[in-house]
Amino acid sequence: MRPLFLPEEPAIHAQLDRVADDWQRGLRPLAQAGNTTAYVQALPGFVAEADRLVVMIEHDNARKTDLLRLSQAGLAAIACVGTVAVIYLLYLWIILPVLRLQDGLRRMAAREFTLRLPVETRDEFGTLSAGFNRMADELQDLYQDLAARVATKTAELERHNRDLETLYDMAAFLNQARDAEGMARGFLQRVMRQFDADGGSVRVMDAQHAKLHLLASAGLPAVLAEAGDCMAVDACHCGDATREGVVAIADLRKTTRRPLLPQPSPCTREGFAAMAAFRIEIQRGAIGTFALHFRAPRELPASDRQLLETLAQHLGTALEHLRLSASARQLAVVEERNLVAQGLHDSIAQGLNFLNLQVQLLGDAVDRDDLAETRELVPMLRHGVEESYQDVRELLNNFRSRLTPGELRPAVEETVERFRRQCRTEATLIIDDRGNHLPLHPEQQLQVLFILQEALSNVRKHAMAAHVTVSLSHGHEFRLVVEDDGEGFDPADLSHDGDATWD
């Protein structure tokens, strides 16, 4: 039912065969025959053989148990070694690549774009390392490109700031200049300092005679400056700029000779190797050129050319402003002279004409020895001279008047008060300036004052009035009304007089 499983040892199986043979041949027949005495006598030998079989089995089992324990200890040792090996391999294959990637990311975050990871395997970590290196390459290229762009933009911004500073400084100087020659000289000094030029000139164009006249120069030899004081427009590169806008020659020695230019050009003979000329232009057209001269070959970049063109426009605007200011001053002088002439015509000329007639009458009376008429004419002459003297003083006072906004009321009050002192006519002044309108322009205020002075002068001279009223109001419209109760005249009578004239 339950067979005995014996170790696969030949000695044990041989012993088992001996025990079985002893049983089959010895003890069993005795037991079956009922021979107890013989059975008992044979039993110790059989038991001894059976014990020997058991001992052999136990020894074999013990040996196998020792081997099992030894194998278990070996397996435990192998397991420990394997665990250590696995941990080491995990460190080498997984943890170390992860740590390398982590350190690479940290150093990459610190902008160490030159870092590259070693690709030692072809597994996933090798693929990650290769991908990391490609990413580092792209980031390095992008960063270098970005750094180059930032450097370029920074340089461009600095150039723009420098150009703006130059334009601001030049605009401030041009606004302060008082004469064209000083303006051109200061302009050249600033431009030559900005662009490291060795010489420069500013020329204005006489369009009628097609000539260029030297306005100012700096750094040019006297021979070159005197020779270029007046030249034809088409006789030099500076004249070409009036038609082309910009003429920039990096090396004068390599330029094509022009028929009108000497061989070599004056600039080359005086040691200049490069030049640049720019047109000075305003709305009505070109008015001249300015040129920069360099003793070494020089190529102006597009940004410098643009800045110089802008500076040329500023110079042209400033020169045109000076011309317009001079024209305005001349016009002001002409207007002032017209005012003086009008005042002389309306007052002193009439008085002198009256005195001339009286002198002629006095001469006739003296020739006739008419003493009575002479005595009658002398007071009239004295009165005419006094009247002319008062007119002169009044004109001098009028043309010395200069008003600023807000000074019209005190000037009107002073004029009316002076009228009261000059004659016995009563004068009433009514001023209504309660409106919120802006005051008149100084020139308009001065014209109002002139009108009032002339009206009061006519009242004093001709109206024979006992009372005069001056009303001044500044509401929606400005109104000045001068009314008197003098003799006056009938406009209808004058309208029928075809020979009547108005001055």
C-alpha cells in the first residue's frame, strides 16, 4: 500500500535484498511451521540485518540532509550575491543613467549648454541620452543665435540712442544759431566730431547762376577752401549731390574721371581719400550741399547715410528759418516805415502844408508892407508850429508804444488822460471787459491804441467838441466807439462832391 522508497544506492538495495532473502528463506518458513524455538534463535540475526539496513538508510538520509543544508546555505549565499549584483546592475543600468540625466538637466537649467551626456548603451537610456544631446545642441544654437540677436539689437539700440542724441543736440544748436555762417560752422564741427571726418564744407546754391557758394568750411586746406568758394554746380561731386541727393565715394582714387574735373581731383591732391556729399533740401527744393572729407578710405553704412540726410534736412530747415526770419524783420521794418509815413502824412505833412501856405501869405504881406496882415499871420504861424510840435511828440509816443497781452486797458486809460491834459474837452471812458474771451494779440492791441490816439487827435484838432465819450467792450466781438458833440460834417454833402478825396 505504501511502498518504501529507498535511496538509489546499490549497497542499500543489496542489504534490502539480504533482509528480504533472510525473511523469505529463514524466518518465514519457521513461522509458518510453528517452530518457535528456531524462529526465536534466527530472529536476532534478521533484526541485526534489518538494523543495518535502517542505519544505512539513515546515514544516506543524513548525508543528503547535510547536502541539502549545504545547498541551502549556498543558495542563500548565491541569493545575497545575486541581490548585491542585481542592485549594482540596477545602479549601473537604471539609477546612474537617471542621475546623469538629472545632473544634465540641472546643469542645462544653469545655462551650461556645452554639456553632453555619454551614449554608452543602445537601450532606452541610451536613446534618452542621445535625445538629451540633440536637445542640448539645439538649445546651444538657439542661445547663441539669441545672444547674437540680443547683441545686434543692443548695438542697434545704442546706435539709435546715439543718433537721437545727435539729432537733439543738433536741433538745439540750430534753434539757437543767429547767423547762417555761424550755424553752418557749428553744424560742421558737430557732424565731423560725430563721424570722425577730417574736413567738411557747407555750400549754398545760387539757382539763377547754377553756382555753389562756400558758406563755411572746417579742416580743409586753404587752397581747397579758396578754390571752392564759388564753383559751377556740375563741376564737382558736391554739385552732383544737389541732383542725386547723396554722393558717397569710399575711395576717390578709384573713381572714374569726369571731364570737368582736373586730373586728379582737388580733394585727392590735398590728401583726401574719401568723401560724402548730401543735399540740403527744403520744401521748395535743394538749396545747397554739405560734404565730409576723409583722409583714409571710408565706407559709410546705410544708417549713417540716413542720419546725415536727416541732419541735412535739419540744416536746410534752419537756414530757411533764418531766411524767413530775415524777411519777417524786413517786412516789419517796411510796415513800421509805412506806419511812420502814414502818421507823418496824417499829421505833420498837413501841418507843414498849412505852414507853407501861411509863409507864402506872410511873404506876400511883407512884400506889400502890409503890417496888419503880417501881425495877423504871425500868431497863426506860431499856432501851426506848436500844433506840429504836439503832433511830433504824439507820433513819437505812439511809435514807442509796445504792448503785451493784458496791457490794453492801462494804455487806453493813459491815452484818454493825456487827451484831457492836452485840451479842455471833457472825456468819459467806459470799459466793459467782463467777458471771458482771450485778450487781443499784441499787434491787434497796438492797432486799437493807434486808432484811438488818431481819433482823439482829430477830435482835439477839428471837432471843436465840448465832450467826447470813449467806449470799449470785449464780449463776443471787440468794439471801440469814439463819440463827440463837435461840429462834424454831413456825409451826404461829401457824396455829391466828385472831387472829394479820403486820406
